[in-house]
Amino acid sequence: MSINKNEIYTIKITDIGTHGEGIGKINGYTLFVKNTLPEEEVKVLVLKVGKSYGYGKVIEIIKPSPYRMTPPCEAAGKCGGCTMQHISYTQQLCLKQNKVKQNIIRIGGFKDIDVLPIIGMEDPFRYRNKAQYPVTKDKNGIKIGFYSLGSHKAIECNDCLIGSSKNEEILSAIKSFMKENNIAAYDEETGKGLVRHILIREGSYTGEIMVCLVINAARFKQKKELIAKLDKINGIVSIVINFNTKKNNVIMGERCETIWGNDYITDKIGELTFKISAPSFFQVNPIQTYKLYSKVLEFANLKGSETIIDAYCGIGTISLFLAGNAKKVYGVEIIDAAIENAKENAKLNNIENAEFFAGKAENIIPTLYKEGISPDIMVMDPPRKGCDKSLLELILSMKPKKIVYVSCDSATLSRDLKILCSTDEYKIEKVQPVDMFPHTYHVETVCLLSKQNL
Ligand code: SAH
């Protein structure tokens, strides 16, 4: 039987894909169907037929899964953010736990691996401290929302249920600022229009808010008008303009200008206070971040005499979280502004045994090693693409007693674990998934490796 586009088929969903989409088969042909769940029987309209797999859209759920939920968010099903809101939270956790395990087995090539029970949230909504909204034009005017899965089609959403309830008020103020001043939203096709993105950051402990407008111009002329709209909103301590005139899909440009208030917001994780500036990375789920960092500390099992390298350190959060229990911590991070924040954060918290370096981890750490710095414990928390291969090889020659690898992508984690364990000098001791991103398909993992034959 051949599969035809625009035809309707009844299929059983048997698996779940990496983006949380259901997978079913029609006579052996694989079809990806968003918003479906394993064990469900569904009617699908075939949208796209490729050589080895295709895509379908669910038009009727004949037999629903017992784990199916009615998503509370108005944009669910369309928005590319929460692709799992139709699945009960406990089942989301099971699926993520299994995803980590399967990746380590399939990609990492490890046979039998124990994965510790995933650490979930008690209340999996309103957890994000940061929101990034693309601003686009549509026939009714300005559209502020999120991209749909795998595309740059924006879905209107002013009150994202995993974000702060404050955001709606801020977005509405910016919308009226744009209307009153005849300011156009950016158009990706033509490269015209001024406002590209709105970034809102909120310190969940301090309540301090930063609003950053990413604009398609080298100068921003309506500072006064924007400030007048925002400065009365409770919590806002920083208004920043970021300039991005490049025709690409990178959100932020290189230059920022603070037009009102501070260049940063402050927030707390545990006992520590952090300054966070617009371009710096800061974990988006503060409740889970505390649990994640506590696991890193537990796995490192510090005695006070250790030298630690924290690669991909951002604003120094993990470095400073560990410094109190170690002899010395060296943090390495590619973004200059983040390293400036890291140095200030060390001072702010009276931590004197942490030193920070700006540059690529794969360039800086070899230099540190040549200068005689060899870590007892190597901590790394790379972006989704994982670690540079040369860095992994260097780690094998530095021979730290422990490696604590924090990962936001279990596929690249598994690839890197395969390299780190290839010489049999390191063994995986613990794998701990942490749900930092409920309702999305993302899962964080902390992994402890220990040096054998010490
Ligand atoms: N450990 C930090 C940040 C983790 S996110 C925290 O928990 O907050 C990953 C960080 O790696 C980002 O700050 C990013 O800017 C940085 N980064 C990306 N590529 C890098 C590289 N090649 N070398 C060093 N840092 C890099």
C-alpha cells in the first residue's frame, strides 16, 4: 500500500520522538504525528511524504491514552515550546527518564546503565525566569508570541503558562508603545521593521525585572517614550536595547545599551547572589537549578582540598556553588559579559578562591594545563552541541579523579561519554536526570564519571 499526501489513515501510535511527537506506522512506513501519544489510535491527515518517513496531522483521537490531558495553555498544540502539555506530568517524567536511558544505550553504546529516578517539579507551571518573544507583523497589526515547532511562523501568546504572569502587562505596554509611535515589527522576509524580539528576565527571588528590546537599527530614537511606558511597572529595574541589524535568526546582536536603570538584574540561588546581564546565560528554572547544582555538589563530594575546572561556566554559578567546599575553582566561558558577571559575582559573595577566564574552553583549558593547573575534578556544562572533541581528549590526559558532566542534551552527552569512557580509564558512576523544562521535550542530566585504578 502506498502512502499518499492529503489522505486520511487510521493508525496506532507506538513510540515517541525526540521532540515529544508521536510515531506510528502505516504498513511499515513511519509517520510523525504531533500531539499524539503511544498506544493511541488516531485518524491522521498525511501532510508530507518523504522517502523514508512522513508527517501527519491528527484529526481525530479514536482511542485516547490514559495519560492524555487537556492542555491548560491556549497556544498548546501550535506553539513550539510546550510540545508535551497534552501528556500528564508524571508520564512526561517517565518519557524523559527513558529518553536519557535510551540515548546512553543507543548513542553511547553502554550496555546496562542505571539511571536514577528523574527529579521533577511539584508545580510544573510558571517556572521560567526568562522569556524571549519574537515580534512579527500580521494583518491585524503586531503579533507577539512564540515560534511553532521547527518553523519561524509565530503563534500569538501573551500569557505563556510556563512563564511569569507579569510578562503580559509588559508585553501590552510595549505593544501600545509601538502603536502610539508608529513602530513596525520586524519582517524576516524583507529585513524591514524595527522591533525583532522582546526579552524579559525576572529574578524569581528578588522580583527584579529586565526588559530588553532587540531592534533592527544602529540607533534607538524613542528611548523616552519607551521608558515612559515601562518605568511604572512594578519590578522593572533595567531597560536595555540590543542592536541586531543582521539578516539571520540569531536573536541578539553584539551591542547592548542600557537606557534606564541597571545593566543587570540580581537573583539568588541558595545562599548565593548573582548579577545577570542581558547577553549572559542563566538557568531558566530557578527551583530546579538549585536541585541540579546540589546534585553537582553531591557528586563532586568535596573535601576542601580539590582544584576544580568549571568549563562553560556562564556567570560562574556552578563555580561559586562549589567554591566554598574546594581549594580553588577555575571557570571558563566564551562570553565576555558573562565572565565580567562571574568576577563580580565572586566579589559579591566574598568568594576569593574562584578565578575566571573568557574564551573558548577548548582554547583556554590547554593553556591552564600547560601552566601547571590540573584539576582533581572536572565540571562541564556545555551548550546543546556538547563538548569540543579536543577538550574531551585533553580531559583524558589531565586525568581528573572525577568528571561531573551537566548536559541539556542527552544525545550529545551520550556521544561525549562514549569518548570519555573509550580508554576504560573512566566509568559512569551515576546518571541523574533533572526536569528543568516541564512540558517541553528537553531534559537536563548530571552524570558522574570516576577515574579507575587510582
Ligand atoms: N554552567 C552555566 C552555564 C551553562 S550554559 C550555568 O549553569 O549557568 C553553557 C555555557 O557555555 C553558555 O554560557 C555559553 O555561552 C558557553 N559556551 C558555549 N560555547 C563555549 C565554548 N566553546 N567555550 C566556553 N564556553 C562556551
